[in-house]
Amino acid sequence: RTRKNDSDYEVKKEACEFWSSICENKDVPPEILTPYLSRLTLVLLNGMVYSQDELSALEDELDSVPDRPEALHPSQTHVASRSAIAQEEDGEDGEDEDEDGGVEWTLRKCSASGLDVIANHYQADILDALLPHIDKKLRDPDWKVQESAILAMGALAEGCLEGLAQRGYVNGFLEHLLTAALATDKPLVRSITCWTLSRYSEWICMPLRGQEGGAAGMLDKLVMGLLACMGDSSKKVQEAACSAVATLEDEARDLLTPYLRHLLAVFAQALGRYQARNLLILYDACGTLADGVGSALNDPELLGMLLPPLLGKWQQVSDTDRSLLPLLECVSSVVAAIGQGFAPYVAPVFQRCDRIIVAALLSQESGEGEMEDDFIVASLDLLSGIAEGLGPSVDSLLSSSRLLTPYDGRPPALLECCQHHSPDVRQSGFALVGDVGRTAVGRLVPVLGPLLQLCRHNLDPDYVSVCNNACWAVGEIVVRVRQGMEPVVEELLPVVAGLVVRPGLHKSLLENCAITLGRFALVCPAVVAPRLADFVQPWSRVLRNIRDDVEKEQAFLGLVQVARSNPQGVVDSFHEVCMAVDSWTERVLTVGDPPGRVHGELAALLAWFRAALTQHAQWEAMYTARVPQEVQQSLLAKFSLQP
């Protein structure tokens, strides 16, 4: 306690971090801190008031003076590939949800972080002692004290929301923020209010999701309040409001569809006036909005509001400027959302991505003015979005591209990306291979041999996202090329099947391997069927947990093919196959197939096995005794399979 109140600033910061470490240390019993919580949380609350040094450091951000070059930290323009899977996206979030921006770790931030950690561990237990102090500070005549109380309520949002709601505190507090705090003449109060409001986004959206609790009728006030602050004269308020809008978009998603015109009008204005650092946050907000509302954005009027100013920024930034990276990510999200709506704008965007990829590969090889991998990753990801969004019409763009055509005595650029030293580049490269395979597979045929060999060499689960995308790309190619795929399946089947039976594999990778196995079985049943017994049990278990879609439909049709060809390979695992089949919900998914094809194929397969096993007096042992009763009842209802 003595050290916590020490006048030495650094010692105070270290002491704040100590409490967080204690809470997060699993070897320390939670009750150790319980007797001290009321005093500890009050000390942390008092540490959240801005110091004079902090206020002096923030002076430039409270007005519209131009950003200094060093204001853009490289981490702010780092690209995380959209094609990565969760295991490799997880990591330390560093400055995630930092209400002050920047990277300096102050006593104020240490105190807020410490309260956040304690709130998550002790939840409502800290509220009865702490809330009266927060309430008093909210009414304090000193704006800096008011601001610290609003920050504290933001720190409590995640861990203490239920306790705050039980005490009837949340809605009144939020109403105060929306009506009073956002209207204050103090920029730092407006700024922290935006951040704290964003921390309660889920609560505000709950009534509109049909959930109990929440703040009914408050979403409209929140959206309009944050949009007003996005147009603030203070860069600090702009930054906080724009970040808060992005957080709200991530939570509300399609609930924001009625507000699209309001949002895009403000975004368009901000694209014309924001400075460098806030532009990066704005790009994220634009992309997150597109991710959330999806095809609702594909309206000519809305696109006319967003795309001209967005692509205007696109044209202003050079190919080697790192601020282009978040803009590439933003456009990727927009293209994925609007699909064919992007067709009038696509040609120059596609050509620029092609140019950036080639330039980056050449610069890395020469070592002169070397462009970073992020430029290749972001460009590949945008091209994947274009291929996905525009479908077969991407074929004409690929015809004049160096992605799949040799140039200057070099191999096609996409092949170079798929053998790049960087796993990030390879995973984005294989994602694009899969998307091209799905939409314009004819463009891959001239390079199919080396491309499939690259896929084979990258089926290494030590690089989860690379392996995942290479496996998926192989399946897309095989199921669409079909003719002459037997040698490919012959070579790759042992590798993919080996991944399915491997313990501890990442869930997404397992699922893609199971889908690819199904596609192998569908296209080349004669190759797959003889080895069915080696993997049918784990394969069936994985298929059971995949959501119903066209890929799962293809996998089940492949399962039917190989089970008919080699029923003996299924018998010992028939109960697992039955449970996998039970996971299928009858739908018409594959364009061109007759309605109910999968249902009919599965029903016929089950009926055949019932007759064959009954004939050999094995039905009861293989089905009745091994398949759970609830699954038997479900299969009876779905497929008329008698127990």
C-alpha cells in the first residue's frame, strides 16, 4: 500500500501492473485480494485522472494540426491476411481498444487496465464499494475527474455488466453519456465517452436481437451521436468516434442497415478531411461496415456515396506507401460485400494489384528498395475478394494478368507467391488459387502441374493456414477440372487422409481436409474406395460437425460413391457414417442438381446397408447396438430407416 501511493511515477505504474499480474496468476487464490478490493479499486480509480504532462502531450491531437510523420507507427498498417485461420490470427493485442491511442504506457492507462482485469476476475463483487465513488466523480465540477469516471465505467463494461444491470445502473449512465457527455465542450470528455459507449455496444443491441435486457431504443441515439463526433474539429474525438463506430459495426452488423445512408454520408465527408492516422481507422470502419451489412451495401445510391471518395484516396496513394495496405483491406471487404456491384470499378483495381505483386517480387529478388511482404499479401487478398465477388467474370481480367502468365522470362507471379519464403504470402497465394479454381478454373489449366505440386509441398500442418488453404485449393481444382485427375488424387490421397487421422489438428484444417477427401471420392471413386477403411471413421466424425453447405454436399455425394464401391470398408465404422449422415439437413444447394438429390442418395445408401447387413445377420450388432437411440429416431424420420 505504501508503494502504491509513492510519489515516484514509475513505481506507481509498476504497482498497478502488479495487481493485474496477481489476478492473472492462476497459482494465486482469488480470495487473497478479496479483503483489499474496495481500497484497491478506489486507488486505481483515482489514478485514472489525466496528469498535466499527459494533457500537454495531447495538445496537438486536440485540434487539427497536421499529423507528424512519426504519428503513423508501422503496426498500424500491418496486414493480417484475411485467409488466415484463427490459430495464427491469435496473438497479443498490444494496444487493442486503447482509449488514448499511441503507445506510451501511462499511470492512467495502467490504472484503467488494472481495473479492467480486476473487474473481469471479481465482477459484481467490486461494485457496491466502487459505484458510489464513480457516481460522485461523474458529478464533480472538474472535467478531468468526470472524464476519469467515464473511463472507469468503460473498464467495468466487460466484467461487471451483469452486476451493473442488476443494480439498474447501465441505462441511466448510457443516457447521461449520450445526452450530456457527448455535448460537453471538453474534447477529451467527448473522446472517452465515445470509447466507453463502444464498450456497451452489445448491451445496446440486445433488444433488437430479441434478447432479454439491454437498452431499448438507444441504438439510434448511439449511431447519431457517434457520427456527429466523427465530424468533430478535434482529431482526438474523430479518432475515438471512428474507432467506436467500427466496434459498433462489428457488434451490430446488419442492425445498421437502416443507417447506411447516414453512415456513408459521414464516411464520405471524413475521407475528404481526415489526416493520415485517422484515415487508417476510417478505412477499418468502412471495411467492417461492409463485412457486417453484406449485400445490403450493393445499392447504386449507396455505392455512389462510398466508392468515389474511397477510390479517390486509392488513386492518391503510391504503390509503396504503407498507408495503401489498410486501404487494400478495406476495398477487399467492400468487394466481398457488393459482388457484381463493383464491376464498373474493378479493372484498374485488379491491374494495380497485379502491378504491386510483380513489383514486390522483383524488388525482393533484387534487394533494391525491397517492398515488404505485406504489399503482396494485401494485394492477393483483394484479388481473392474480386474473384469471389465477381465470379466467372474475373476470367477476362486474368487473361491480361501476369498472375498466371509467364513474363520477362519468369514464371507466373501466382506460382512465385505459392513458393514464397513467407508463410503469409503462401497462405494468401493458395487462397487466391482456390478462388480462381472456383470461378475461372480454365485459367489454371496451363499451370496445373507445377501448381498442384506446390499444393502438395505445402500440405504441412506446422503451417496451419498455408496447409489449410493449399488443401482447400486442391479440392476446388479437382472437383471442377474432373477429367484426368486420377494421378493427382492418387498422389495426394495419402497425404490428405493422413491429416484427417492425425490427432490434435486444428478444427478448420480438419474440416477442409474432410471436404477435400469427399471431393476426391466424388471425382475419383475408384482411387479412393480401396483405401476407405483407413480413414472413414475419423472422416465421418469430422463431416458430422461441418455446417451444411455446397462443399459438405459434395463430400456426402463422394462418401456415397466410395461406400457403394467398397461397402466392406465402411462396415466396421457404419455407426459413425450413420451419425454423419444424420447431421445433414435436407436442402437444395448445388445448382443444376435435381431437388433432394443428396437426400435421395443418402436414403438409398442407408437402405442398401440395412438390407445387406440384415441378410448377414449383422444389422443389430452394427446399427441397433451402436447407433445412439436419438440418432436412430432422427434417421427414421429423415430417411425412413427402420431400427
